Amino acid sequence: MKYKLFIFGFVCLFIFNCKKNKDNTIVIEGNVTMSGSGAPAAGVTVKLQYQDVNNNTFSNVYRTAVTAVTDNNGNYSMSFENPTALNYKWVLSSSDYFGFEESQDPVQISSSETNTKNFTISPVAYFSMHIKNEFMTSSTDSITYQNTSEAYGCSNCCSNAILNFTGASTDTTFVCKRIGGTEIKFSWFVTLGSTTMAYRDSLICQPFDTTYYFISY
């Protein structure tokens, strides 16, 4: 009889521990798509970070709880032990996409059921502009160029800075980064002698590619 009670107690303890471990595990799955087209974003690193709480104090440093990579369909899944967190932060990264970060309150993430978290991120595209004075009227020839579409303010992105080039031998190329699938608008003014001519144009920058444009005057 004592032996049976011992077995019963052991089974209860085992079940309790299993339930405890299960309740302490967070499971998250989701999908990452490309802005504009809604196509799957494959090969994107999805990282979940958290601010740790220890002895009623918290750190400003974010620790990484778990990392996953999207498959060819843009899907990912992750599971990890539920930390004591003040805040969560999602960090998505890929050489083909603009970086993405988003904070999330820990109370919004359940440990009793599978969580779903989807994202939309922007593909990278490049715009290459080549400006050349082919007619070489004089040393006073000049051109003023400006991107008139939205500027993102990120590193290597197309800005709204006004660029001025003077001289008969102007021949320059510059490349900047844009969100793929979006339109870039630009204008330029050419001064030859006492005459100034104004121009403008626009085009779509293709995702994961470089779009080229050539201005000759």
C-alpha cells in the first residue's frame, strides 16, 4: 500500500512539473511580407529581445531571448522560456530589406497558447544617377540636381540635398538607397551661357536591383 502511494505521489509530482514547464514556455509563429507587393520575405532574421528584471531592478540593455529566420514562404516560428521582462523588442534584419524594430508589452504575449506575430518590411533598391556635360560649352556650364521625393534620412539613402556641378568637364555618378517598388522624383536645372532650362522626371526603383538614369547636357 505504501509502495502504491509512493508511485502515485511520484506521478503527481511529474505531472505538476511538466505543467509548470509548459506554462513557462512561450511559442510564437508568424509571417513576414514585403511592403507594396505583399510577397513573402524569405531569409529575414527575426530576433526577439527583452529588458531583464532582476530583484525589482531592470536594465536598459536588451538581451536576446530567441532568434529565427523566415523560410521561402516568409514563415517563422520560435519558442523560449518565459523571462521576467519589462519590455520586448522585435528586431528584423536582412541585407535585402530595411531594418525594422518594434516594441511590445510583455502582457500582450501569452504563455498558455501559441502567439501570432506578423510583420511587413521594405525591400532595398538602389538608384544610380550619372550626370555628364557632353557638349562642353564653357567653364561656366552648370547643373543643379535635387531628389524631390521623400527622403528617409537613413545611411546611404537618397536625400533631398541640392547638388551643384559647374564646369565643362562635369562627369559624375552617385548611387543612393530607396525602398524598392516606390517612385523617385527628381528635377534639375541646366545653365548654358545666359540660358537656364528646367527639367523633371520620375521612375520606379525595382526591389533588389539598381535603377539607372543618365542626364547629359
